[in-house]
Amino acid sequence: MTAVSMTVNGKPVTADVEDRTLLVYFLRETLRLTGTHIGCDTSQCGACVVHVDGKAMKSCTMFAVQAEGAQVTTIEGLAKDGKLHPVQEAFRDNHGLQCGFCTPGMIMTAVDMIRRKGAMDRDTIRHELEGNICRCTGYHNIVSAIEDASKRMTEKVA
Amino acid sequence: MITYPFTYKRAKSVAEAETLLKATSESKLLAGGQTLIAAMKMRLANPPELIDISGIKELNYIRVGGGQVAIGAATIHYDVATSAEVAKAIPALAHLAGVIGDPAVRHKGTIGGSVANNDPAADYPAAVLALGATIKTNKRAIKADDFFTGMFSTALEDGEIITEIAFPIPEKAAYKKFANPASRYAMAGVFVAKFKDGIRVAATGAAPCVFRVPEMEAALAKNFTPDAVANIAVDASNMNSDLHGSAEYRANLVTVMAKRAVAEAA
Ligand SMILES: Cc1cc2nc3c(=O)[nH]c(=O)nc-3n(C[C@H](O)[C@H](O)[C@H](O)COP(=O)(O)OP(=O)(O)OC[C@H]3O[C@@H](n4cnc5c(N)ncnc54)[C@H](O)[C@@H]3O)c2cc1C
Ligand code: FES
Ligand code: FES
């Protein structure tokens, strides 16, 4: 066992884990943050995407010990003071989900791409979503939600 | 999926990684983990110890100068894809890094890990071979032509750590990839580079190991246009055949990607 410490959604956490504990299990089972999902478990689907030091990463393809000292943000960390994050709002407004299984990963990926690229056209959004799979929506409304959010968020800054 | 148990160690320098590698036989380097962790979860790999080199500062840099682009082994794909310096010196290399996998993979995967792994469908090997790059390790410098020895195999010896890949800056270059729509790995990718003293063409994804296409190089040296390669076909009997595409299909893709790459570079 190794003692691992990191900051998750702004709170410092420390726990003893086996070195082989994947970050996604650490989040879900040790911290009980079950918003981060495991879809494929083979690095393909993006349901497990979280931010590590501000960058989107697949938490099923990373060990918890690799996040020692890191700032980790999960879907639970996006809403502030009871107010949804603009990307969460946009997913609701645009009907960007059906069963919702892929949604945490889609939203974390969307927040990351908007941070990097600002307002985007639909084609760019589709390319940026290459690592996220949705079984339900056919992507159309997910792309609309991200397009909408990227406009709202960049207008606010401007 | 859960891997077999192992001990995790973090190296702060190349020297420390070297010492740790020597101490335990069968220990493995961990860089971005985007290949190794997946293999360990499938229990195809079972190293008793992992030595994490991803945080080593002396392995994380991009330096442009002296006619080359030198990239530290632990540099992530995202940093190469978004480097203004790389985009200016070898735009095709920045483009290549930006079409590897997806954004989350590019935030973690490294150039050293990709080159050491030599996946038949990986992108970087095409750039390394076509640009005639030098692979620097803790022990020596290896020329690209001597480095890729077969499917998932390289000239690296036990305990050898890639520290840098140095790419000579060409006059012109382009990379064209036909990505597998599901995995994003290359079904075929062709990198064409034009230097003052010659042309180099390398193809990845199509065969068990990245390879040069001497007939195309000779034709392009005389006439650097897409037409020059349009009728040059690689031998289908050397290509991969699987559920994603037959050997003939891949052989054809090599010609098509080569044409597109020359059109872009010319
Ligand atoms: C969903 C997905 C899609 C992908 N798509 C693509 C794609 O389209 N194109 C592509 O090229 N790749 C693709 N990849 C692979 C990705 O680029 C990996 O990052 C890369 O192959 C391995 O790099 P890594 O840093 O993650 O290495 P790791 O997984 O950490 O290591 C891989 C191997 O290299 C060894 N190693 C690592 N660093 C060194 C070093 N410095 N010296 C010596 N040995 C070392 C390790 O011991 C291990 O054996 C994809 C991966 C995923 C998960
Ligand atoms: S669960 Fe991590 S990518 Fe699918
Ligand atoms: S909404 Fe069901 S998987 Fe995407």
C-alpha cells in the first residue's frame, strides 16, 4: 500500500491504495465520487474522463499513484454554489443526453476543449469528441450543446 | 479490469531511472501509460515494478535550432501538436502529433513511449523514419534506419532509455493518415520529406513495421509531384490483412496517402 495525496474538486484527500489502483476506482470506490463512469475500461469510450492539473485524461488508463500531488476535477466539481456549470446547463437546454451514461465524460471533455479552443464550429467539436462514445444520442445534440456552451462561455469572457 | 500487483516508483532523473531499472529485472518504464497500462489491464504485460519517467524534467522539452527539432522523450503529444516552434520548423510533425488518438490520449501519451513501443499502426515511427531522425538513449545514438526492427520491436536493449528524438528539418514535408474510424490508429499513414540531398518516404499502419518506399523516393527525386507516385504500388504480400482491411486495400492506401502527402508538400 502507498499513501497517495491529491486535491479532488478543491478538497485535499489522502488515502492508502494499492499501487495498481486505477484513478477511476480511487475516485469511485475510495472517495465515492461515482459520477465518473467506466464504460469500456479499455481507453476507448471517454466515460471516465476527468481533469488532472487542468487537462482531460482517461482515469481508467492512469494509476491513482500517478496523480500524487495533482489537482483533479471530476463532474461533481463543476457546479459552483448550487449553480450548474454553463456546459451542464447547455447539455440540459439542448437535450444533449438520453441515458446519461456517457455524459460526465462528454461534459469533462467539452469543458477541456472550450478551455483550449474557445468558440468552435461543429466540425471541430466532432473531431475533439473522437475519444468519447455515446450509444444513445447519435451525437447531434451533444455537438449542439457544446457549440451553444462554447458561444455562451466565450461571450461572457469577451 | 485490474492489473497484476506491482510496485510503483517515480524517477526524478534519467540517472535515477537507470539505477532503478538495474535493481529489479523485468521492471518496466512507465511514460504516458496509454499503451502499457492497457496491456497490463489485459494482463498481457506483468512487470513487477514500474518506473515512472513522465515527471522527469530533463526529458520534457522541445528545442529547435542547428537545423533540427529535438524533442525530449517524455514530451506529450499535445505539446508537440501545439508547439509554435515545431509548427514553424516542421509543420508536418506538429500535424502528425495532433492526429494521434484523441485529446485525452494526447494529454498523456509521449513521443518516447510511442517510438519505443513501435506499434505497427503508430504515427510517430513514420516521421522518425522519413525525416531520418536520431534516437538518443542513455547509452548511445541510434539512426532511424537501424531502429525499427520489426513488429513491436526496436534496437533498444534491456535497460536502455530513450532520452531524445532529434529530427532534421526538411525543405518540405507532409504526413497523410487514413485513420481507422474506430481506434484512430493508422490504417495507412505516409510521411514524405524532401531534403536538399534527397527524398525519404515512410509508411506506417500498412505492414507489420514502418518501412521506407525506395521506388517512390527515386521517382520523387526526379519529379516531386503526386503523379510521380501515382503508379507505384507496394507489394500487397507484405501488408497486413485483418477485419479492418485486406492487404490489397492497405497497399492501395499507401499509394493514395503518398499522392496526397506529396500534393500537400509540393
Ligand atoms: C484510445 C487510444 C488511441 C490511440 N491512437 C493512437 C494513434 O492514432 N496513433 C498513435 O501513434 N498512437 C495512438 N495511441 C497510442 C499512444 O500514442 C501512446 O501514447 C503511445 O503509443 C505510447 O506512449 P506512452 O507514453 O503512453 O507510453 P507507455 O504506455 O507508458 O509505454 C509504452 C512502452 O514504451 C516503453 N517506454 C516508454 N517510454 C520509454 C523511454 N523513454 N525509453 C524506452 N522505453 C520507453 C514502456 O516501457 C512501454 O513498454 C492511442 C492510444 C489510445 C489509448
Ligand atoms: S472507461 Fe475509460 S475510456 Fe472507457
Ligand atoms: S446518452 Fe446514453 S450513452 Fe450517451
